Amino acid sequence: MLVDSNKRSIPAVDTLLKAVGESELPRPLLVATIRQELNQIRTADEIPDRDSVIDLVKQAIQRTIRSRIQPVINATGIIVHTNLGRAPLGSEVVSALGALAGQYNNLEYDLTTGERGGRANYVEAGLATLCQSEAATIVNNCAAALVLILRELTSEKREVIVSRGELIQIGGGFRIPDILETSGATLREVGTTNRTNLADYETAIGPNTGLILKVHRSNFFMDGFVESPLRDELSKLARESGVPLVEDLGSGALTDTEKAAGLTREPTPAEAIRAGVDLVCFSGDKLMGGPQAGIIAGNAAHVGRMKRNPFFRALRCDRLVLGAMQAVVDHLLADKPTPVSDMMSASVDELRKRAETIRQALADVSARIEIGEGKAQVGGGTLPRDTIPSVTLDIHATNRSATRLAADLRRSAPPVISYPSQKILKLDLRTVFPEQDETLTKCLSEVLRNQE
Ligand SMILES: *Cc1c(COP(=O)(O)O)cnc(C)c1O
């Protein structure tokens, strides 16, 4: 039979292992990758010849190697890039993490009494101070924080009042109505897409209202004939009705983004709490510049309820995240910048100087390199309206398309992530750490030379 003879023509795994030679993949994973690729090849109508099979297997091995999480140079100009791990941590945070990781620590041990202690007391106290709230706690991410809050506050009264203008979808399929549903809550929509007023909320409040949820429109913005009640009006109504008011802030800007970087003002946890919101939640790895986490802050009674909810145990952070967050909190309390805030505020002149140095170092490659303008973004679904003027290296490749060149740069060590703009390949320096300039130059030089 034709199929059988085809099957016989596929080289054995052992033969292929010899043919591909040494690999940086652990052997069992190398074998698994080869097997998987062979299975794939077997499903093809026609089995390729031996050399092509070896080629395909080698490509599969490369794909597996590239899928390892590894450092990359972010030249996209998107500062909080969700695909690139969101907020990079500063060197102080990294060394604090390094010092903790390989040691025992007092994660749940009270060094004063010698007894079992709370799990994240210090971080919680620091976060509460940053948020100017009575209390705070931390879970795996902001989505988890929201689920926990909803589960706890709708355990008896199921209804959650949300404005139709805030039923948003955040990246990765996170939709507010779905989150409500999986948390066992019932959505009570009020207002319209563009306008929701205080009376809309007022009429919706009833015996089954568990909470009022306000969701920050972090990744889009509305202009024109729009209305939503002021936070203090809404909190007054909530208080008078005995209904908790919760705000999902998403981005987690702890400082004034307008003053710090000339961007649109993001609401801070402190101002929401000051306005009378009972609980806020936000991401740790967006504008806060920390590890992936979800922060819950607000009044002590509500935060206490969250921590006593059995679900809290399933959402708690591990020691590495707590260690990193603790260092970030110390850093922010000392008013020191994070890599994210540094990138947001770096001056165009500074970036242009760096671009010039890199360009000069590449003077002998044949590709034309110009210094261009870029529009950097905060990213991570925050501040959608704002672009930050930036500086790019614009590469006009002579014998490769810009997309091809982008692919070649992704293959360099470390991989460089750039973006094509028509026929030019752009590398935005705002998201490249100054200490990476030399490595970036080396990668560019190698890739561009290879084409000559
Ligand atoms: C980003 C975002 C979330 C999700 O945060 P994660 O930490 O990624 O889970 C939730 N709500 C809003 C408004 C957001 O912007």
C-alpha cells in the first residue's frame, strides 16, 4: 500500500537524533519534539524526502528552543507590552528577588514571637500606605482580584450594578459580563453606552443589590455626548443605600501620570478611596511597574472579608511575587522611579543621542539607517489616547523586506522585537534600556551584515 511504503520512508527517531546533532534542548524534550514533528509529517499527503524531513525536524527544534521564555530587547515603543511580559523590574527588585529565591524565609513566620505569622503583612501594610487606604491585600492578578471581590460581595445579594458604558473587554478575552457570570453574580446594567447618570444607579438599587461596580475604561476612551456621575456622588448614593462601591482601576497608576509624564491623568487608588469608594482593585504589572499581581485596597472591613473568603487561598501569591512586590513597594514609598516610569519620562533629546551613537557604530553596514520619529505608547491597555513622542532607528534594508528583516532580528541573540512601517523597519529606543544599546548594535550589525 502506498501509505505504508510512505511511512517506511520516514527516518527513525534515532537516525534523526544523529542527523540534528547536539542541541541545547534537554534530550527528552528533543525526542518529544522530533516525534511530534514526525507525526505531523505522517499526516501529509506526500511524505517528503529524507533531507526535507531533517530540515523540517530542525525547524521544529528551533521553534521549541525559541518558545523558551527568554530576555528580549523590546524595540516596539510599547512600554507595558503584555506579549513581552508587561513591566520589567528594576535592578534593586531583581537583586532582592535573587537574595530571597534560594533561601528559606519568614513567609508565614513571625520573627518577633517565633510563631506562625501572617503571609504578606509587610507588603499589605506598604500597599495600604501607597493607596492611602485602611487596608490592602494582594492576589495573582487584577482579574483574580475582581472575581474574589464579586464572589464575596454577591454571596447573598447577587446583583451587581454596572453602567452600560463600562461593560468592557480587556485584552485576552477578559469581559466584564463574563467575569460577573463566572463569579455567580447577576449583571444589572444601567444607563446607555454613552450616558449613565446618578438616577440610573439610584433606580436600580434594590433588595438584591450586592454592589455597585465601576470599571475604569482603561483601554478605550469616549468623547462627545457622554456622562457618568462623579465618583463622590456615586459613593454618597452607595453609602446612603448601604451598598458597597467597588472600582476596578485596571492600570494601577500610583502617581499622577499627567504631572510625571505629561499624559492623560489616570485615576489613582488614593483618589478613588478618598472619594468614598469602598474597594479598588488594580494590576501590579501595568503602571505600578511590579510583578503580575492584583492589588485590592480599601476599608479594613471589606479587605478583611476578602482575605477570609475561602477562594482567597486559591488566588494567593507565591513568595517570589511577594518578594518582588515588597521591593517594588519599598521603592515606590521612597519615591524612586521604576523602569516603567523612567521609560515614560525619558527625554527625546536623550533618545536621539543614543540613536546617533548606534547609527554611527553601524556606519559600515550597507543598509541605510536613519533616525526617525516614533510614537511610543504606554500599552497594557492603559492610556489609549496617549502617544509619547519617541525616536526610532529606521532601517531601509537593501535586499530584504522589512518584515523579513524583523523576522531575522527576532532570531538574533537576544531576540530583538521591532516593527515594520511600510518598507522601513523601525526600532523605538524608548523601550530599549540604555544599557542594552551595545547589545542592540551588535545584533543589528550581525543581522545586517549577514545580508551583504
Ligand atoms: C488590565 C485590566 C484588568 C486585568 O488585569 P490583570 O492584572 O491583567 O488581570 C482588569 N480591569 C481593567 C480595567 C484593566 O485595565
